[in-house]
Amino acid sequence: MFLPLASFISRTPKKFGNPKRPVMSAQISLDERMLKSVRRIVPSLSTTKYKGQDGRIAIVGGSTEYTGAPFSAGMSAFRTGADLVHIFCTKDAGGPIKSFSPDPIVHPILDHHDAIRQIKLWLDRLHVILIGPGLGRDEKIFKTVSELIGICRDLKKPLIIDADGLYLISQKPELVKDYPGLILTPNAMEFSRLMKAFLDRTVQPVPVVKISELKHLADSIGKNVVILNKGAKDTIVDGHKGTEALCCAISGSGRRCGGQGDLLAGALAVFWWWG
């Protein structure tokens, strides 16, 4: 189910958190309305549920150079509360990812000549598709993923695009134009590429993106897109007319190291399904 940003907000840039209060790991303060929204979507524990009911998440990514990214996204999904995680990666990446943990279901088929047919066998069972962590930029893989996005569109599958998946759509913006349920998670550089691709505007990467530019980008992609822009102040906007931005006033990590975006994307996939 696609959860529009309007479910959470309705007015001009709303800040959550207390920027004046030092933040230590779990001591993050969120306003009560936001907490109620989160509580509302988190499923209750029950002995009557079946395996997979609370989230079957697909991660499309993992290549020779990048095996940690899809694994991190998958474990984040598990720790958020997903029941099952499937990772669709290249053959070379399959062994290392399997050695990290027995928990994800690993399909080392992304570079196989029959990849699309094999992935399609699973799509009906998967709730949210996350494309990008560890994907790399191999042209053969990009061709496969481009076709996969088209199939997901036809099936109206909730789709999250991160990392090199964002690079792909900056080269082929038509892949996601008016997609019926899409979340993009760009950092500053990725946002700049998207602005060039969708609006033919050159903007320099900056720590805090203008809300007006984020809204303009979302509007240009379609009404069913949500953009979670990562930066000094994380900001969420959507393509719905009349809704505004949600801004996080709490400072993020003092370090920007590999894997942080993967953890966010994995958790986001689960929350989307719950929503």
C-alpha cells in the first residue's frame, strides 16, 4: 500500500525533534504527532500470523565490488521488523552475502541471461522492491534493472530507489516518470543529478537543499513520488499538490561513512509496507 506524505503532514515545513537538545543514540525526541503516526502503522505481535505477513522485502543490488550494501539494507529491514528479505545480486556477490548471514534469501542471478524471467517468478510474493544498494554501474545490469522497473510499474509494486539506482534513473528519467508509488532517497550529489535529468537544471551539491527545489523535482516526477533528501537536515516532500515538507531538525551523524544510506533504505522499505 502506498502511504502518501499527506498521511503525516498538512502544513508548511514542519520540524520534528529538538535541535537544542544533545542527541545520544536512543535519546531522540520526536513530537507526539509523529510518534502517534509511527505507532499506528507498527503491526501488533500475534501468534496467529503467517510467515511473511509483516514484510517480504526485495533488494536488487550486490555486485563484485559491493556486497556489504545489500546485506546492510537487508539486515536493517530484518531489525526493523520484516519477516523475509530477498536479495537479487550478481553471481560473484552471492557467495560473500550468504557467508555474512543465513537470514536473507539470496538469488545470485542479476547478471544471468535469464534474470528477468527468474525474478518475475518471485515478484507477486514480494511487498516492496528496493533497487540500488551495491548495484554498481555495469551496463548489462542497468539494462536488466530498467526492464525490471517497467515490470514493477505494470504490477504497481511499491518501489524505493537508492544509490546507483538513482544514477540509473538520472540517465533514463522516463523509467520512473509518473510511477504509481515511488520513493527516492538522494544525497546531495544524487539530487543534483536528478535535477539535471528531470528539470534540465544545474544545481551544485549543498548540505541543505531548498525545499522549493525538492517540491519542484517531486512535482516533475509525478504525484505519487516521495523524495527523502539526505543532508545536514533530512527533508521529505511528495508530489501531491498542497502538501508541504517535513524537515528533521535533529543533527545527523557527525560522520558520513558507507552503509548509512543502506540502513535507512532497508528500514524505509519495511515502514512502507506497514503503512
